[in-house]
Amino acid sequence: MSAPSGSPHPAASSRIPPKLGGAAASGAAAPAGPGPGPHQQNGPAQNQMQVPSGCGFHPQSYIAASGHYSQGPGKMTSLPLDSQCDDYYSGLYRAPTQNVVTANTARPQPGAQQMYGSLPPASHGPGSTLGSFQGAGSSASHLRTSASQPFSSFVNHYNSPATYSDNSSVAAQGFPSTCGHYALSTVSNAAYPSVSYPSLPAGDPYGQQMFTSQNAPTVRPIRDNSFSGQNTAISHPSPLPPPPSQQYHQQQSLSGYNTFAWSASGLPSTQDNLIQNHTSLATANNPANPVADTLSCSVMQNVQPPKSSPVVSAVLSGASSTRTPPAASRPVEPLASVTRPSELLQQKGVDSSSTTSSASPMPNSYDALEGGSYPDMLSSSASSPAPDPAPDPDPDPDPAPAAPQPSKLAKPFGYGYPALQPGYQNATAPLNSGAPPSSPVYSGFQQYAQQYPGMNQLSSSLGGLSLQSSSQPESLRPVNLTQERNILPMTPVWAPVPNLNLDLKKLNCSPDSFRCTLTNIPQTQALLNKAKLPLGLLLHPFRDLTQLPVITSNTIVRCRSCRTYINPFVSFIDQRRWKCNLCYRVNDVPEEFMYNPLTRSYGEPHKRPEVQNSTVEFIASSDYMLRPPQPAVYLFVLDVSHNAVEAGYLTILCHSLLENLDKLPGDSRTRIGFMTFDSTIHFYNLQEGLSQPQMLIVSDIDDVFLPTPDSLLVNLYESKELIKDLLNALPNMFTNTRETHSALGPALQAAFKLMSPTGGRVSVFQTQLSSLGAGLLQSREDPNQRSSTKVVQHLGPATDFYKKLALDCSGQQTAVDLFLLSSQYSDLASLACMSKYSAGCIYYYPSFHYTHNPSQAEKLQKDLKRYLTRKIGFEAVMRIRCTKGLSMHTFHGNFFVRSTDLLSLANINPDAGFAVQLSIEESLTDTSLVCFQTALLYTSSKGERRIRVHTLCLPVVSSLADVYAGADVQASICLLANMAVDRSISSSLSDARDALVNAVVDSLSAYGSTVSNLQHSGLIAPSSLKLFPLYVLALLKQKAFRTGTSTRLDDRVYAMCQIKCQPLVHLMKMIHPNLYRIDRLTDEGAVHVNDRVVPQPPLQKLSAEKLTRDGAFLMDCGSVFYIWIGKSCDSNFIEDVLGYPNFASIPQKMTHLPELDTLSSERARSFITWLRDNRPLNPILHVVKDESPAKTEFFQHLIEDRTEAAFSYYEFLLHVQQQICK
């Protein structure tokens, strides 16, 4: 389908040489329309803890390195009205857009005592913009690193002047907003308790259209802060809200905000050396921009927004960063001339976290549908309407930065420490040392009748909950890491419970779905900077739940200002009004919400299920649709080259599809299609009425077309027999092929064309390097460099072809899942972009062969079973909201960011995890609680539009001790792992490793100098962070970041991909495996699961000293299990569990436990089955005999032991202590 006149063109991604960031920008604006009430204390009393006397605060030390940036389209003109409704899903991409780059400015921060070098100035010529777009740029998030040598520190570590510079900036993108209304009957899901409410009469759902056009923003230089720890105020003018009739009646209108007018002025910033954030957004020059989008009640009525402040709508992808643009241009200032080698490394490679504008012209109406962020976000409070402020036309230019101080380099990491460990204190860890002080009381599903305390009662109910008390909490107990040897708890590490009262704890969101790195939120950014801890969220929004309240209601109650969904943490002023817990606006309670059909009572809105459960799912009305729900569409694109046929994966795939064809998520409209490729592309006509499948071959891979577009995707149930015939024939159709080439790129182009009208899921199976046509790749791996301790190259993509195509797919609501089954290098770094930017997932099977590697074949079969049958959501968007004063600036995961905070997810699956970094823009002194809310709007496989909402509540603290007491070490390490992946690609692997070590050094140094008053000679950490050094060491020895150990490039890249998209619970097993002794399993402490008794053996430390020759040990690494059998293991255990008479008779390659009728066998299999349940990837089981060659891989996971290339745990502690003492 051709693009309509005036449609936009895509922009090729590009890279801008990075520079160190400078000052933050801030500003305040009085909101328009009704705002929050008078400025006063919001929420309950604050939690406080007394800092011990005699503790001082040291100024901070930061070392930074910047990243690369990508650009994309920047603006879009409005389309004709008919094409907005019908044709925006067609491919509208023709010509690339060139980059628009601005000059850089620099500004030092007065009073800052920090030390940086910066890059030499780089000149960039402005490029012309083709089509209707201008570029949009943003940068990666980064960790702090030291100088060129690993793990170095600096002279005057806390006392050096700061040097800052600015980043290039390009214009941001805006989308016209279009929303057609469609009628949809609400259907409850039988799997969940459903609450049905009477429906209001619906008018004509097709009679409303609204669209806006946005003028192109001009490019202005901005001030860029290299770190997330900054105080930046973002001002959003508040438009007048629509009348209540348009708010709550779905047949009339839907209110939402999807554009932001930002003005900023200079403000000194405090910076955090833990979390680095290079940002780049530009303001618009044309004042004629919309500030709010709402649907009009009139048919075909155009909404004319107020013409005041310019609009900035940034579009980002991958792990993305957003910040506030300044109000006006600044003159170019010279940069500091000192350049560090570690920074120069960043000018090579591709930044995985770079901003990429959408290559699709699809209107950004999702922003209007789901509702935007605060229209008055972070602006000054006002109770009456006020005019929108105009941006400062010409702020004063920034002065030139100061020169950095010279640094003193430390010894390289890994040298100069004793190999033998002196005797520690051999204290046995208590059984409950890993558990929180009280048992977790998280609940995703609560009884509806539970009374919720209003916000005015929370202050009194939270009284006395401050950590400041006569007895010190367990989480703050000082731990001498160099003396206490057994710090690893014998039970799994639980998430810390937020310091709230019991009622709020019961109502709070489960940490399995929503988790923060700090369960006590610092009151100010300065306090967060002193703690030197990362602040962010870990999300698992679509995970499988056994109980989920599903609400069918005509009215979805939301805040009229910030569009927050009503939740357990709002407060009811009276029966007719409720106060938003995010922006504090007072809203009216709709009449329908007064009635509770469960209790059949009226006038008790606080007893509604929406207010009694922190996780709920709404059946959405047609107001939340851009088009009628599309059917579930599945397309399989299969490599059938000679290499693929030899590997034998087709047999497994076709067999799995035949077994699970009826279990594919969907309804009677489900459609399916197949494509195969080698040097040509083969389509299959499966239209009903044919006697057998018909193969159609397209040999012109340079100009791919669809031979019969209407018969390649067929109804699953109408053509089921033809589909089965094809699946039975496929494994033998290419047995004698001699084609060795792979035209993967053209095959993906054809798949995109085929899926564009409806969207859906594309499953690609690839076995070798793409060698023909568009997107062809060359081998970039040097096998001799796999063990290098120096620079690891080619972690980024070799071409932007796959990234561009992924953005096109995302625009057409199509996700691409990649199955890579290869025995040779296949450049996963390039291919992964297809899944990363289209919200797909990646499966990797190295050395796959159907007969030679049966364990991989079995793993593929079991992975396919879950992949084909698990729940799936289509055409999804996700937005994260937070209390006013907090802001999000960097996202991690597989998605595409269509606006500053709206994640576009063509598909969503229950195994996908996300992370986001936070900063504190304004002081939180006026509230004792902060809340975070995630809203996931998606279409179910049954064709229902649904909204899943999670809400998390956390206390605000003003004491540094409280901040440390609430640290969640597992969430912190997972967030740091995501940041380190970005740093590896944007800068270098050594920089990322250095930054991880510096994260430990800085946090423990800050704790020792500000909170702990103990004068120990050892390394002191609070109990909440006692596992922090151990987890960082484990991360350094993980495949993604290890050096000195032979690691295939594809293996390393896959590990990085897993870090970016795995939920916390699975990622932690990948970082720090669990080790159990299983030859002495008993029923003591066992749990009962589905009439099955599951033993619970204690955890063992990951050290060879725990392995005894007379024992058997199970290691759970997440995606693989190892059972290590000692040479002197009890023969009874070997016979009862393994089925062999003695140790010598155990085969070298054993991957299954036989089902034997013995108690030991039943216990062992029950425990392993329990561990395997609900894993996104089916773990392979390897039985490893002591002294066998296969034990090498097993021993690499014993992270507390020394290797030739890495420290032991004790040596690592000595290194950290040495860095702190400098």
C-alpha cells in the first residue's frame, strides 16, 4: 500500500560523537486548569532515623564516559482524515532522514567538587531533513568508570573541581493523534474472578475523529547532565480538562494528555557517580503546538489546542533516556582539552541505548488513549487556572568549564593480592538471615471487603514506624565482610518489606511484579547522591498470575489531571471526592462507582475491588482502541538451507507445532502462515479449498513481493488440514538441498509486508550467517581473541538494517522473535536488533544438532511448547507513572519508546521483564509516601482490549541510615547489570567492569564515612548490602562481562540480551546460581505443591570447599542445571537416583534422571521439577562426574573461588577495601 501524500519518511539511525554532560535544566510553570490543593503536607508522617554522631559527609568523586546517539524522525504532518483511520498501518517508508546536529555548549556547576576529564570539541555540520521529520536524539545511561586502567582511583578522590560539557541535541518527534471509536462487547475471562457492572447505552462509536498537527521543532543546543543524580525540574503547562461527561462516559469522549510543553532555566545540579545519564532532547521553536489531546464529542470535529509553549515529544528505543530541554539556544563554548583513553573508546561501536525515532508514520494516538503524564508535572502548585508560561527566549550563556585535575592510576584489577585466604570467623549463617524481619505480606489479590484507611488516617497509623528507635534494625546491622565468612543465607533472599503499616503492606504490590531498588525513597536527590546507590524500578508486568481481579465496568475511574488509575493508595475526602496519590488533585467520584455489586451496597467506594487490590485488570471499552481488535496472527519464517537441514531443527519444530496447533492463543479468527528461505524465498498458499499446500517461489530477493497476498495467511481452523499436511511434509522437502546461502534480510522484508495490515508475531528460525541480499553479514569474530583481557570488540550491530526493519515492524504492531540455532558465529549482535526494537524475544541454541547434541534438541522442544502456548498480548503500550517530584529517564528491555514515557510493545509475553532508572527532580518534603503505577494496555488473544494496572507504595525518608536500611540488593544488582550492558556497547567492556566495581566502592565508602561510626580495620557494610560485593563479583564472572576466559562472541551477546529482558527472579539465578546438596534430602521443612512434597535443602556458598567427594550437589543456573557427583558418593544414592550401580558406571553425558520407585529418586525429581516450574527457558540437566572434562563449565560458576583471570571473593573484598582507603 502506498503512502498518502505528505506522509513521513524514516530516518536512518546515526551516531553522534559523545561528550561529557554538564548542567541540568529546570523550570517551573503554573498549571492551567484545576490543580492540587494548597501546598501542604501530603500523606502520613515521614520515617526518620538518627544518623550516629561524629559522621561526616564527603564530597563526591565522579568519572564519566559518554555514549553514542542515534537519530530518527522528528515530526509528522497530519494525514487526511480517512487515511488516519484506515491506512496508518500501511508501510509508509521511502527515504531516509538526515541528521540535524547542533553545536555543543559547556557549563560548570558552581560549588561542585568533582573531577572529570572531557573530550575535545567536535564539530558537527547541520544536516538537511527529508520528508516531514527532523531527528530526535537521546543517549544512553551509563555507570561511573575510572581511567583507562581497570579499577583505578584518583588523587583528591573527594576534592576536585568539576568539569562539564554538553551533548549534541536534535529535535524531538511528535505524532498527530488519531483515535477511532469501535464498539466492543466486554467479555470476562473465565480464568479470573470477574466483576461485571451494568453498561451505559452506547452511541455511534464510529462518529468521532480527532487529530492534531504539530509543527517541526527547531534544533537547539541543550545542557546535558552525565549522571542521573541531578535536580531538574520539568514544567508541563496544564490544559483545561474536559468536562466530566467527556471523562467518564465512553460513548462521548476520552481524556488524555500526550504532549508536554517544557521550559527550563539553569539550576545547579548535584550528581551521582553511580548512575550516569547522557540525555539529549530539544525544544520546539514554533509556538503553534498542541498541549493536550482530547476526543471531541462532535462528529469529525478538529480540536484546536491553545497556542503557547512549544511541544517536545521525544521518541526513544531500547534502553532510552529522556530529560528536560532548555528554553533557548546557547552559544558554543570551548570544551576542556583533556581526553581520557576510556572516553575515546566510546566513539566506536553502536550505542544500544541510543534514541531512535519511529520509522513508522502511525499516529501516536496511544498516548491519548492510555492518557499522558501530568499536564502540570513538576510545576508549581496552583488552585486556579493560569496562562501557560512562555519559555525564556535567551538565557545567559554558560561559562566555560574548568580543567580537570590529574589522576593517579591504581593497579589493574586482578593482580597483587594473595591467593590464599586467611582464616575468617567461621560463623554459621542463621537459617532466616536472608529473610526480611517479618514475613512478606504481599498480595496481588485482596478481599474486596477490606477497609482502606484514608490518607488522613495514615499519618497517625504510620506513627512510630520510623527506623529511628532504641534498637537498630537488622538491615542496618554493621557486617565486617572480611571477617564474617558465611554471609550467604541458607534460605532464598527475600525482597525487603517496605517500612509501612500492616494495612498498607497487605495492599502493596507483589515484589514479583513491581520492585524498587530502594524501599525507602530519599527525600532529595542530594540525599540519594550521598548514599551512592542506584534508584530504579524492576518490572514484570505481564507475569502469569493465579489470581487476578478482572473488572468489567462502564467507568474506569482515573485522575483527571495525571490520568492515574484509582488504586488502594488514594484517599477519599468524602464519599463524593477522592485525592490522587500521584499528583494530589481532588477528583469527583462517579455515580456508578458509588455502588459495589459484590456487597450490593451503595455509598462505599473505598470497598470497590479497584481500591482493594494493587494489581487489577480492566476490560477496556472502545475508547481504548485505535481500531477494532485484530485476530491473533502467527507467521513462521524458516531457514531451509543445507546447514539448517543438517541441524535437523525442522523435525522438532514441525512436531511441536502439530502437537500444539490447537493450543495457540487465539479465537476463531486466528490466522497462521509459513515462509521458508535459502537463496530464494518460498511462500505457501494454504487457502481453503486446495487439495494440497501450494509452494510459491520468489527468486528476486532484491525486489521482494508477495505473490498472492490474500492466501498466505489463512484461518487456522478453516485450513487446519492443509496446515497439518504442510507440517508433515516440511522436514523432508529440502533433504537433498545444496543451497548454502541464507537470504534472511529479504525474507524478513517479505514477512513485514505480509504482516503489515494486521500485525502479529513473526517467529524466525536461523542457523547461519545471513549471506545474501539486504542485511547480509560478514564474520567479525576472531577466535584467537575469545580469551582476551583487553578490548572486546563487535558487541554492537554491524549494520542498521535490522534495527530499521524492526522499527518498521513496531509501527505495524508486529514483533519478531528470533530462534538462532547455530554451531558457528552468526552475528547475534546484529540480528538481535530485530527482536530488541520490535518487543520480541531471543532464543539461542549454540552447537545445535538434532542427533549430536540431544540435550539442545530436547531444550528446543520444551522451549517451543511454552513459547507456542503461553499467554500473549498484542498491540500493547505501557506507561509508568510516579509521584510528582520523581522522574524516569532511562528504560531497559525490548520495546520502542513512542513518546517520553510511553513504551510501545507490539507483543507482550509473561516472560518479559523491564527496568527503569529514576531521579528525584523536586524535594519530597511534602509527602511521606510515594507511589509508582504501571498501566499495560493490550489486546488479548481473544480480541479483548484490557488494561493491567500495578501500583506500588513506598515511604519517603530524610535520613541516610534509612536509605541504607531499605536497600534492595537484588533489585540494585539487576539494575546495575542492565546499565553495564549499555555501557559495554556504548563505551567498552572494561569501562563497564570498572563501573561495576566502583559501584561497590562508592556505596560502601559512603556508608562507612557517613553512617557507620565503627572503627574496624575490615570492610564494613550494612546488613542490607552485605551481599552487594558478592553479587558484583558474580556479575563480573558472568559470560556477559567476564574477561580472560574463552567466551564466544555470540555467547557473550546473548548473555547481554538476557540481562536486558529477563525478570528479576530469573536474572538473579543467571547472575548468582543456587547450589544445593541433594544426596541427603529429607522432608524436614518441605513444602507441599499440588499434592507433592518438595524438599527444601539449604543453600550452599559457591565455592569448591563446599563440594565433598562423598556428596552430590545440584547447581541451578537458571537456564541449565548441573548435578555434580563426588568420586566417593554413596553408591545407594547413585543407584536409587541415577539408576547405576556405582560411580564408575555413570556415563559421561547424562542429561536425565530416571523415574525410579525409590524415596530418594522421588525427592530429587520432585525438587528439580519444582525448580523448573514457570521458567521462561527450560533448563538443560547435566550430570557431571568428579574429575571428568565436563566439570570445567561447572566450576566456572563457583564464583567465590579464584581463577587465573579473576579474584576470589576474599581477594575482591581486599581490592574494594584498598580502593576505599585511597
